[in-house]
Amino acid sequence: EAGVAQSPRYKIIEKRQSVAFWCNPISGHATLYWYQQILGQGPKLLIQFQNNGVVDDSQLPKDRFSAERLKGVDSTLKIQPAKLEDSAVYLCASSFLAGGRGKTQYFGPGTRLLVL
Amino acid sequence: AQSVTQLGSHVSVSEGALVLLRCNYSSSVPPYLFWYVQYPNQGLQLLLKYTTGATLVKGINGFEAEFKKSETSFHLTKPSAHMSDAAEYFCAVSGVGAGGTSYGKLTFGQGTILTVHP
């Protein structure tokens, strides 16, 4: 079974530029998550989709971050414009079951973003 | 609301020694608890999880953890460390999300880097 795929793996941009990350979850997984992991910290949830609907975006900085999940499969996370403090690893995860708290989340390898 | 505190950002052990990584949690609902491991430049991999039932949970690679409600703890142990165990370990709790919904949102601790010496 293929895992969660993410691209690109690394990205370096100047502040105020825009950037987009792509995630392809495990086939059949209803729920998709985007996390931000700043160096030295644990991942922090940015947004959670169930199929193609948003169920939690309470920690997404909506003035600069946006995300979509078209057709309930792939997802794109965008930052526009980027700030220095956005330098982090962006992790995508997916889980099979919709709803419930005990389900396992499967993580992709992440995209490492450096904003100069 | 929920939170996780991992005591010790770095733990160093000798190969063959006991591994003990500490995790304390706070949750407004009965907690579901997870331990994930992250190797360099990789995503997180589930080691084990507690949802309900038996409080001693066994996971992959010889790790286990015990849920202690009275101590609000979920410490991770392994009897004998191996060089391949060197990685960063994250404890997480699944509570409730925005508006009290239960969609599986994970709140992570800050992580513990495990170093294993020969």
C-alpha cells in the first residue's frame, strides 16, 4: 500500500513570495490533515478535511494561508505572502475512518520550507 | 481543551539500557493517547496508542506504554535500547476540536530526542 505522498520535499523562497505544497493521501482515506512543525516543537494542526469539507481550521492563519481538497482526494496548502516565521516542516497526514478520536493518522515525509 | 508535556527534550541511554520517555497530558474528555516516532527527514510513524480497555499498551519495535489516569501520564518504555531506536519521539492526545467536535485532532508534545550510545 502506497503511503502519503508530498511534494516538493524542500523549498526555499524569499519573504513575501508565495508557495504551494501538494499532498496525496492514502487511497480511500476520508480524512486529511495539514500540520506545521517548527524546529524544536511538535506538529501543530493547521487544517483538517473530512472528504472535501473543512472540519477544523481554527489554527490556520487565514490572512495568508489557504488550503483546498478538491474531489476529496488530493490537497494543496498555499502561503501568500510568506513570512520568516513560516519556516517549518509542513506535514500531511491521512486517516481511514471519518469521525472518532482513536483512528491512526498516517504521515507523509513532509515539505521543509525555508523563508529568507 | 487538551495539552501534552514531555519531560526532557533530550534523553541519552547506552545500548541495552532501559528507555523511559515521559509524557503527561491534560484533557477535558477521556483521553486517547498516542506515541509517534520521527526519524531524520521522515514523517511520523505510530508506535502505539491507547483508546480504551487495557491500560498497558504494546507497540512496535518492543516499545510499550502504560496509561495511568490518576497520574495523567502515558510514559513510553523499552527494556533494552538499540542503536536503531535513536530518533525523536512525540506523545500526543486526541481530544476535541473546534466547537467541541471529535474529529480526531491530535495535540502533540514538544518531542524528546533519544540518543543511544554504543
